[in-house]
Amino acid sequence: MMLKYVNTGIVFQEIPDEVTLAINISNCPCHCPGCHSHYLWEDIGLPLNTDAIDAFISEYGRNITCIAFMGGDGDPRGVDMLAQYIHEEHPQYKVAWYSGRVRITSAVNKTDFDYIKVGPYLKHLGPLKQPTTNQRLYRQTDTGEFEDITSRFWRK
């Protein structure tokens, strides 16, 4: 399977304390009810590979601190390989993955990511900014453990 992306955007709310290039990946197998990006269910877009990553960094590199894969659950190994590539070739950037799965497959090395969001969107539980959400965002600590930082999205 080949990863494909449909569009990108520089975002400020997806990963706390980071200016993030969000890459929207198509061919999503999750099909969450209430999904706000139905178009990403289709197998559309351009190849997402190391050449694409290099082009994004060339275009946006000075303006971002993090690269986030938004989706990619159809090819988690492919997402992991790109995360490894970024850490090896462009180590100044953090790497995040927004997965719609309940847990990350064992075929992926979680420590290749600085941030991982898991959980399908369940409308009745709300998005990350709602304390009732089932979704969780984890940040890798200096010891390699992952801490739940979901509450950073909640208004106090």
C-alpha cells in the first residue's frame, strides 16, 4: 500500500506548544461516524514519501517545529517509516501521529513518535477539547514513556 496525502496546513492547536505541519492522509479505513473529513476516506491524493517530506521541509521548514501525520491507519508501517526518516534526516522536528484506532499496532515502534493521538471520533463523547472525549494525546517523555497530555486541551 502507498500512503497518499490530500492537503497540508500549518496548525497551532493540534499539538500543544508546537507549530505543526499537519499532513492529511487519505484512504482512511476508520470511517468514524460524524467524521469531519469524509473526503479522506477515499484513495485520493499525491504520494506521501520521503521526497514529499523533504519538499514540505524545504517549503515550511523555518515556520514549523513539528510534523503531524493526520491519519494513515491504512498503512501504519508506512507512517512509522516516515517518522523514522524525519527523526534521522531532519532531527530538529518533532513527529506526531493522529490515529483513529483505539491502540497503535505492534507493527509500529511508538518511540518513533514524539506525540501520538489515539481514538476514533465518537460524536457523543466529543473531540479532544471536551473532557468527556475518548480520544487521548500522548507525549513521549525523556525516559521513553508516554504521558497522557489530553487535559492540556481542556479549558480550565
